[in-house]
Amino acid sequence: MTRSTFRDRLVIPACAAIATTLAMAVGLRLHDHHVPLLLLLACAGSVLASALDLLFRIVDARHTTTHRCTRSGCTFQVRLTRAGAAEHRRWQRVAAAHPHHTV
């Protein structure tokens, strides 16, 4: 097992632990203010979902490459996650030669 694969396998449990800890902390603070149980669970669940989403987006950003149009002022862009070299070259050409330039 390579070092990056080992690290990648540790990322998901670490993100889940961080998000769960954050949700529990929010839940405990709300419990101290005598918030009803269903409302407390809804708030803690939404914090958990939001924290997991944020953490996974940050982790995926390490493996994401963005190819933009080379024309000045054009906002066209393509984001690739974990793509191979051939796929990167293909999308670089597409981004450079797309027909709809938006300014």
C-alpha cells in the first residue's frame, strides 16, 4: 500500500470523527439551554451534514484540477477530479477551443 493510499484511507474516518465531534458539541450546548429533543437532533444533524460536506470538499480539492479557457475574460472552466494524464490533455484542448466564449 502506497503512502498516499494509506493517507486517503485515513481521511474519511478522520473527517467523520471531526464532524461528529462538532455536531455533538453543538448538541451539548443546545441541551444546556433546554432545547427540545427533536429540535436538538435536527440542529445537530444539520451541523453534521454541513461539516461532512465541507470537509469532503476540502479533501477532494487536493485531487481536483481546473482547466480554464485561454481567451482573456472568458469564464468557461472544467473541473476534473482524479483524472489521468490523457483525460487532462483532452479537457485542456476542449477548454481552449470551446465555441461559446462568455465575457
